[in-house]
Amino acid sequence: MARFGQSFVNQLTNPSYGQGLFELGGAIGGAPAAAAERKARQGMLEQLQTAISSNDPDVIENAATSIIKTDPKAALELSSQAKALRLEQRQQNAQSGLGYLQNQMTSVLKDESLSPADKQEKLTALQQSANAIGGAVPGLDPMSISQMSMQAEDAVFRQTEARKASERADKGLQIRLKQLGLSEEASQRAAEQHREFMDTSDYRATKRKLELDSAQYASATQLARGLAGTEEGKEKFLQTHPDKEGVFTAIEKENEAKDLQLEKLRKDAEDGKFSYKEEDVREMLGLDKDADVSTFMKLAKHDPKTANTVLSKTLASSYASRTVPSAAMAGLFQEAALGYVQNNIDFPGFDTDEEQEAMAAKLALKAADAFVNGASIDEAMLMFATESGGKEETPEEKLAREFKEQAQAFLDNAID
């Protein structure tokens, strides 16, 4: 609540005003030095100070009445301040009442047990109460108050839509994670962890940095493709990109793998055999795991030599069209992945730098693989959350699990 006017308080403490009271006391008593005058003067001053400090309009009004004959100007000031304070209190009380009515409107709109007709009836009654307050208290905005129920409906509608949008996004996130091979429970846990990551300022800063750095990595990859296999190619590359040796190394390894695969296909064609399964063909060509290669496999069974030739040409064309190998882009996500591991993953015993760096390298490669296959920065960083279920099995843990599964299968067959 507002205090009494500061300008008037300053007047009371001003020596010139005190002198005025002194002169007023002299006029009242007829003898400035008389004890009765000093007492009256001191009493008046104390009364005014008490009234002002009370911030109570009734007390201030009484003080104004008591000095109206001795100091009409001060009495008028006190009375004016009392009226202003009383109006301010009424306005504050009205605002509190309006706030309560607005909360009631929101509660009515969110009450699923009420029918639309019941909601409208209650809203109308609450709006009428608000209109009454707006019309009774000066200084309020009746037009704005008359729209309270509509404003409440709009606010609740926006909240509902935002919640639905959030739920749709959460569900979509879980579906995307399930498509990556996670279980229902694991996908839900990963989605929750990814949402927490997205809500941090680190996420937004990381995304901005990745967007800037991705162009540099793409440029470095293009240069590496042109220089790999040439004399002093690596030295020339590092002169332009001294911090991206990993990109050049990845391109070199990709070229070596390509040459080895093409050489094997050429030899198999000469020998008249075809030694690849459907999943091998998909992996070599970078196809989706569900891509239909059955027609090609029929060709391979009927004419292995021709199948090897077709695969060689397709593979060479596939390599030429690939702009960025995943390994070349892994460095782009390395720093972001390490930050994610350090701040968002908490596995028991997962506390050494070596373990964290190994996990980050794995996540960075996953993110890079998604990115080079057309995923956005946001979608690529989603790969970080796929490991939130825990560390991979050690060889010993895998052996123990498989042994247990075999034993359980034996028991199931025995019972049947």
C-alpha cells in the first residue's frame, strides 16, 4: 500500500514549517515562551506525524479536522491525501476481488465435470460480478474488465493447445526413439532425458555452434576428397584446416575401404561367385534396412558375374554421390557429445575421463551418421539420448545373459 505523500512529510520535517508551527503556537497562547503553548505546539506536531505514519485515511482525516481552524492549508492537504489514500485502498481491494474472480473463471473452464452450458452459466455470473466492481470503483478500466471471461477462455485455450502440442511432441519423440530400436521403456526414458537437455541454455548454445561449424566441416570434407591419395595431399589439407586432421583420415579410410570392396567384387566376378547376403548389399550401398533388394539377389543367384558387375558400378556411383562420410563428421559432434555425457548421463561407476570420452566418441559418431544421412542438427543430437538406458554389456555380461537365456529356453521346452 502506498505511504503518505512524501512532499508533505518533507514539509513537516522542514525547519521553516516548524517555525510556522512555532508562530501558530504563539498566536494561540499569546506568549511564545509559555509552557502551555509549547505543549500545544508539540502535541499538534506529534498528532500530525502519527497520522501520517499510520497511512490510515480515517486517522489522517481526524487530524485534518483537528487543525482546520489553526492551519486550514495543512488541514486541506491532509484531507486531500486521506481521500486519495482511501481511493487507492478501494482500487487495491477491487483488484484483489477481480483477481479472485479471474481465478474462478479459469477453474470453471478447466473443470471437466461441468457441461458446456454449466460452464457458460457460471462464467456469466462471474463476469457480472466483475462488471459490478468495475462500475463501482473509480479509476478502473470497465472495458477491460468486461472482457475478463473472454480473456480467461483465450488463456485456457492457449494453455490447452500448448499442452497438447507438448504431448504430441513428446509422443513423436518417443516414436522416433522407438524407430531407432529402443524399447518402450527405454524410448520414454530417453525422450525425458532429451527434453531436459533441450530446455537448457547449453543445448541452444551447442546448436548454434554446430550450425556454424557444420559448414566448415563440409568444406574440409570436400577438400579432403580432392587431396586424398595425391602427393603431399595431407600436408596441403592441414595448411587449410590444421584442426581437422580427423576429416582427412576418415576420407582416406573410406577410399581404402572402397578400393578393397571394388577389388573384391572384381575378383568375385572373375571367379563367377557372389558372396554377399541381402544385409551386406544394403550396408554397402547405404540403403535402409527395409530396402527391397530381392530382385538383385535373384540376379545374383542366376548370374553371379553380372550381379558383381552391377554392384560394382552402383557402389562406385554411391561413393561418388556421398558428400560426407560419418567418420569425417564425428569431430563436429565430439565436443557436444562429451558435454552431454558429463552433464546428462549418470551411470553407476561411470566416472572416469576415459569412459566418458569413449561414450562421447560413440555418441558423436551416431549423431554424425544421422546428420550425413539428412537429419537436422536437432535430430542428430537426439542420438545422444539413445544411450540413456545404460552402458553396453561387457563380454562377460553378454555371456552370462546368453547362458541364462539358453537355460531358460531349455526349461521352457522341458515343461512343454
